[in-house]
Amino acid sequence: MSAKKAAAKPNVSAEELLGHYREMLLIRRFEEKAGQLYGMGLIGGFCHLYIGQEAVVVGLEAAAEEGDKRVTSYRDHGHMLACGMDPNGVMAELTGREGGYSRGKGGSMHMFSKEKHFYGGHGIVGAQVPLGAGLAFADKYLDNKRVTFAYFGDGAANQGQVYEAYNMAELWDLPVVFVIENNQYAMGMSVKRSTKSPSLWERGAAYGIPGEEVDGMDVLAVKAAGERAVAHCRSGEGPYILEVKTYRYRGHSMSDPAKYRTREEVQKMKDERDPIEQVRDLLLTGKHASEDDLKAIDKEIKAIVNESAEFAKESPEPDLAELWTDIYAEVEA
């Protein structure tokens, strides 16, 4: 009931490579700016950065089709940008401003876009997984051939509701891809210390769900695995599990000094496995782009991110009357 990760590299055009590079770089620069704004006190509460994990969501979005859905946890800014949400609206929401996707009332954990089929952003660990199964249930009922990507981390993989969702998804052949973003650390706990399982995706075998492990630092490998998973789900064969082995460079959140790992460990991953640098090398060695081309892309991305920060700063805070909106629905008796 399982598939091992494929060793062969998929064929990819220069245009696709440049697209992946640009999207990952946008997430990286956006998150760096969000970290700066948090340090300046412009983002309150929690702030969970996606730096290092960019290849996961960019690769899987490359395998998605219009109308497919996604739901995730609190490390979600990258998912928002990858599915096409406006950086201005995302940054404004992070800073609690009226121009944000939830009009400044939700922050990163309560940000949605019906237009982009993005259903959060959830603060309760593992709670989004059964919600993802529910979204897929609706698609199964409507027979619209859509697929839902339900993202969660290695820490959430130990939550009981995940396995309840597995059982129902397989029982009803739901078109959901369960994506385990295994970044090696559940908050401050190494995955090696939190579970005896040699892998997390293989737990699906108890429910009859196939899956595979994927190199989450390689955007092309993620895309190829995503295409296999989506084809499985779209053909009516039920759910699929992807355990995407990735790595976060920053702490669990901005308040986490990450003293549970060494600087050398993080630096080694940056030097040897960085997902953006890998694509950069492919572009340069394959002569698909020049250094000047890539500098121009970086300049363009920085301008977009700086604009989002300025938009957030200039957008007003929500009016106090917003406390009463989106609470009750008016219906006729």
C-alpha cells in the first residue's frame, strides 16, 4: 500500500524553474520582512515563519488545479502566498489592519480566502486535519473532481483527531492529500524524541492509505510526488499521505530562541540543502538564467514585499464597530 520516493528528476522547463524560484523567493523575503515587523512591535501575538520550508508548498501548488482546496496550521503565510493571495492583504492582516484579509481581526491563525480556496490558518494543533477531510467530503458529494491538501506538522501527527480523519477519509474514499510537513521539530521537541515510528506516513497503512516520503528541500521532487498524490485522489481512489521531510531555519515562533539545536546544524542545512539555492544552481548551471536575471527577480520581489509592509503601515486599524461584525447572521423568521 505504499510507494517509495522516486529517484528520477522530472523534466522541467526553464519557465517552470524560474516560476518556482520566484515563488519561493517571495515567501522567503516576505517572511524575513514579517520577522522585522514583529521585532518592531508591529505584529502582535504569535508569528510562525516558514523560512526553509518554501519548497513544500510551492511544489505542491504546482501540482494543484484551479478549484483545489488547502487548509493548514499556524505556519501559514507561505501557503497564502503560494496559492495566490495578495501580499498586501496578508501583511496587513498580520499587523492587524483594516486592509487585511480578515479586516485586521484574525491575524495569521484566522485568515481565509474563499476566492483562492484557502481555508486557514488554525491555531489548535491538528484541528485542521479533520476540517480538510470535511472539505474533501463536500467535493466527493458534489463529484467535482477537486482535491484538498490538508497540511500538518510532525508534532500534529501524534494527535488523535488525525487518525480519526484518516479512518473516515479512507472509509469514504475522500479526495484528500494529507501533507505531513516534517520539519524535524515539534515546537521544541525533536521528532526523534517524540516518536518511535521510523516514519510518519507509514502510519496510514493501518487504515489502508498509501503514501510516500519526499525530500521537502527539493521543489521538483515535491511537485512530482504531489502529482502522484493528486492523480490518486482525483481518480476516486481515496486519500494519500505525503511525508515531506523539510527543515525550518527559525524557531517554532518568533519568541522561540531554538536552543534545542546547534547553530552548526542549522548552518549545515542552509549551506547544503537550501531549497532556493538548489533551484538557483539549476538555473545558472543549465544556462536558463544569468546572475543579472536573478538579481532582477530579487529586486522585483523585494519591491513587492516592501510595498506590502508600507501598505500594512498605512492601512488604518479596524474601527471599534468591527467588534460586532461577522458575529451573527441575520435571518428571517
